[in-house]
Amino acid sequence: MSTTTRTNPLSYLTDQMNELKAKGTHFRLRVLEDEQEAVCTFDGKKVINLASNNYLGLTTHPKLREAALEATKKYGVGSGAVRTIAGTMRIHMELEEKIARFKNVEACVVFQSGFAANAGTVSAILGKEDFIISDELNHASIIDGARLSRAKILVFRHKDVAHAEEQLASIKDQPGKKLVISDGVFSMDGDIGPLPGLCDAAEKYGAIMMVDDAHSSGVLGRNGRGTIDHFNVHGRVDVQVGTLSKAIGALGGYVCGSKDLIDFLYHRARPFLFSTSHPPSVAATCIAAFDVLEQEPERIEKLWENTRFFKKELGLIGFNIGGQNTPASETPITPIIVGEGRLAMQFSRELFDEGIMATGIAFPTVAEGKARIRTIMTATHTHDQLTQALQMLKRVGKRLGIVN
Ligand code: PMP
């Protein structure tokens, strides 16, 4: 055995974590001990859950649970390979066909996550001669996809269609392809992307139009068909991304579009080519979830009823829920903006002690000075639970001087 003492080559990571601790923005993972529900147990404490993307309560829906169990009995627990080798099961194809029908598009490809769908698609369809015109608040998976593509990235101010158009005009004589991309719903602020204006701009300059509907699938549009349906811009968005991990209740992401786009992604999208496909249980769960979207529209209605009530009451308490120097939420995602990261983390911790799970979010996930806790409504919160949560929020908000 060597007698020389080895210096730790990763000590710079420890230093960085110590810096976060000094800033008060270091976090510990909270551990869920039962089901992802409106009220559940994290770290041994029963809390009202305002942090989950389980918008429609589908994570525990009996039909989805049954579908997962049945598929496991019938097909086993894993797919055994990447899709292009031997990992395409009949049930994967059924899911893609189901989503394509639901979205009224020619075809669909399912990825292992929404992250993989965005990053894998943007990096596959663009190259280094091309341009991506991207909202400044687009999701990290879009940014990473853009970087991987090596396309030139032109960022436009949040939801500023005129600025997006300026960016397109500045490159109109360049030979490369142009892609305009926006989140349908922005994950940290809960506002909706200006799709009609962006579609107009993309059409004017012959650009490809792409939308990430992760937070709008199951939430906006007829039976949760997303922002494309909400704005009725069918046929004008070339690449529609969605996730199966939020309202759909399971895991995965998908891209909808033309047959040629999907065929191209089958051949070129790297997460599709190089990472194993979903277990059959996940595909079966998602198929059942799309049936539930059609069969139980009352879930979406309840989600919006809860959203309207909760937002109104938060505003009445005096919280900054966006709309001044930050975008105004229009969806079940409602941020409570407090400014400093340290305060957001303390707010989150003290809320937890009171009985609320609401995650503190600080730089770099949101801009410096715009730290917040993010609240998310679901269809399964009861009026009583929301009333209790509002009382707790008010109590802690007052104690910390966030509201008067
Ligand atoms: N896009 C947006 C806007 C998101 O908020 C998220 C989830 N954080 C994703 C994509 C990634 O989706 P998934 O969790 O399925 O990877």
C-alpha cells in the first residue's frame, strides 16, 4: 500500500458547497415517505404539499396504478435496450400513437424525460451554422440542447415578441436555419409564452417554431392539450415538446410533429439512440393517463378553481406573487417572491416547520434578487387544506417581515 497521502482532487467542490452554506442557499434533500399527494409525509412530518408538479393527482390514480401493475406482470420490469437496438416494445409504439392522436399531429416520439426530449431534439435538428432565438427564461434543457447543437444563440427578452423579431431580422441574410423557441408555461413564474406573436415572427422569417409545453400539458387547452390548443395555433408550431412527468403523473418527455421530424429524431436524437427506453410499466401508465384526461375533465376544472382561489388569497395577504418587476403568473404555478436567497430558504424552512412543503428557489435557478418560494396548485387540494396553508403562509410571512 502506498504511504504517500493523496490530496483530494475534488476539494474545490467542498469549497463551493461551503460558500453556499455561508450564503444560506445550501439545501438538503427532503425525503417523501409516502405517496406524492396534496398532503403527504416528508422527513417524517405530515405537510400540505405545495411543491409538486402532480397537477391532476394522477400519481396515485387507481387506473394508472393498475395499468403499471398489469404491464409489469405481462412484460416484466425493463425494456432491455435502447429503442433502436431491441428496446422498442409494442407498448412504446402505442403510447406514441396515442399522444399523436391526442395532439392531432402526424407523429410523436417519446424520450426518457422532458429534459432529454428538449436537449436531444434541439441538438439534433440544429448545427453550428444555425441560429436559435430563445426566450431568456427558457428551461435549462433548451439551453443545454442549444449549447450541444453549437448553433449561435440569440436570446430575446422574456416574452418580448418585438425583440425576438429584431433578432430574426438581424440574421435574415444568413444562410443557416433559424429556430424560435419558447416555453409554453414558464416554470419559475407560471406565465404563458406569447405563442401567436412568436408564430407570426417565425413565419415572417421562415424560421422553425418550437414550444416546450412541459407545464401546460394536462393543464391548458381542451382536456389539457397544452398551449398550442389554448391559443389555437395548431399547424403553426413545428416541434411540440411535452412531459409525462408532471400532470401525466409518471416519467418521460415527448416530441410531436410531422412524420419526417419524428423519423429524423429516431435516427439522430442522441438520448433516443444511446439511452435505454422506458420500462413497460411507465408506458402503460402514460397511456392510461391520456385516457383519464379525456374521461375526467373535472380534474382540470378543479385545478383551475383551486388556482384562482389560492392566487387571489395570496394577493390579499399582500405577498408579491409577480406582476411588478417579475412576470405575472397565469397558471397553477404561483411564485411568492421575497428577494434574497437566504430569506427564501428560511421562509421555506419555517413553512415546513408550520406544515407546508414549498421549495425555496434562489440564484442561479432564478435571477439574483428574485429568490422565491414556488407554490403549485393541484386538483386534489381541498378547500380546507388551502385555507390552512394560507393561514400558515400568512403567519410565517408576517414573522419574517415578508408581509405586514
Ligand atoms: N421543460 C420545462 C419547462 C420544465 O419545467 C421541465 C421540468 N423541470 C422540463 C422541461 C423537464 O421535464 P422532465 O422533468 O420530464 O425532465
